[in-house]
Amino acid sequence: MPKKHDLLGVTETDTIIGANVRLKGNLASEGDILIDGHLEGNVKSARDVTIGVNAQIAGDVAGQNITIAGQQKGDIQATEGATITATGQVAGDITASLLSIERGGIFIGNSKMKPAQTQTEATNKEPAED
């Protein structure tokens, strides 16, 4: 049975930063990340990133699907979707294939929508030559 956390119904998270934690520095993971504390630095995940209601992030966030329920100051790069919940606040630019802002959510910045990249396209993409 998957492990379930109280924060936004997130299951099977690899990295959890609790509400009472304060970190300074960059955070990177190949798995899901859940942040409910304070972080000054960039976040990068190959999977999903969830910013909980208590979270305050000062830095860029990159991942597959990104959910913001707390405060984030910095740019967001989502390879799939970005969601700002009713309690979420984002001050920065968002690049995503899908963008959802719930009623009450705050977004101050610019958004850039890009076509969804299929898994086959991502795997077959060759690096550009100089």
C-alpha cells in the first residue's frame, strides 16, 4: 500500500522537507519532492514537485508536474503541468505544457505554454551539436 502524506494527498514522495525546516542551498532529486518548509535555493526534480501550504521558496523550481500551495518567488519550469492552488502564490515566470490556477491562487509574472513532449520524443531527442 502506498505511503500517504497529509499534504495535498501526495503519495510515495522520495524527499520531504517538513514545515519546521529551513534550508539554504539547491535541492535535486530523481524522485518526487515535497516541500512544506522554507528553502532559499533552486529545486530540480526528474519527477513531481509539491510546494505545501506552509512553504516559502525563494528560487527556481523545475520538474515534471509542479503544484504550488504555498509561496514561491522564482521561475517555474514544468515539463508537463503547473498548478497554483487556491492558497498558492507565485511571483515569477512559468513555462509549462498545462497551467492551472485555482480561484484565489495568485500569479504575478509571465506564462509560456509549450506543447507537451511525449516520452518517445524526450527519449529520442539528440543533443544539438556546436
